[in-house]
Amino acid sequence: MATGVEECVTMFEYELEVRFRDCDPMGHVNNAVYLTYFEAARFAWWRQIFGPTGLADHGFIVARAEVDFRKPALPGERLLIRVRVEKIGRSSFGVTYEVLNARTRELVAEGRSVQVAYDYAQNKSVPLSDDVRAKLETGY
């Protein structure tokens, strides 16, 4: 079992289409929508690793999120969101995101989030379980 903060390289990819409602009056994806794209990709990744009850069995909260915008995304474009575990701590793990135009592979946005293992019954953070830590380290 790993201890301390670990660097991880496993990557998950999730593709979606930009919907008209995702866009602002300027005609490109609104800045706040990227956090929703990150959430959709993170949810799909989490379900792949832990199965359909993954969130119920291994809860977490998002403690921090940030986005850097590189290029506008437009309605109808397909985006590829890459999710990678960046660091694993005692009770938290960091995730990085790359949003690419699926056709051109141009970088549209990138971001990071920090998730904290959370026990909803007790309303408090908890250490990552050995199972969660192992799956975060390997991606499986």
C-alpha cells in the first residue's frame, strides 16, 4: 500500500457533444458549464472504477475546482474530456482534466479538482479506504 502523496498516471476519456443550452449569448460554451463537463466525466470514470453504486459506497465531496480556458467550444462540437488522478493524500485526491476538441485535438480548457472522502452519515471527512486508494492508484 502506498503512503503519503502519490503521483498517478491513469487516464480516463469521456466524450460529449456541446449542446445549444451550454452556450452563452456570445455563442460559445459558458465558463460555468466546464465544471459540469468535469463532473460528467468524473462521474462516468467513478462508475467505471467502482460500478453503479460507486458513489453511494465511496462518497466524496468536491472541495476545490478550477478551470483555465484556452479556446472557445461551439454548439455541436464534440469534446473529449480526459480525467487523470494527480495526487492521492490521506483523505483527498486531486484530479486533472483536459478538454479537447474531439476532431482537431486542440486544447479547449483544462482544470483541476480536489475531492475529499466523505461520510455523509457522520457529516465529516474520512481517510481514503484501502480499496479506494488502490483503485485510484491503478485506475481499476
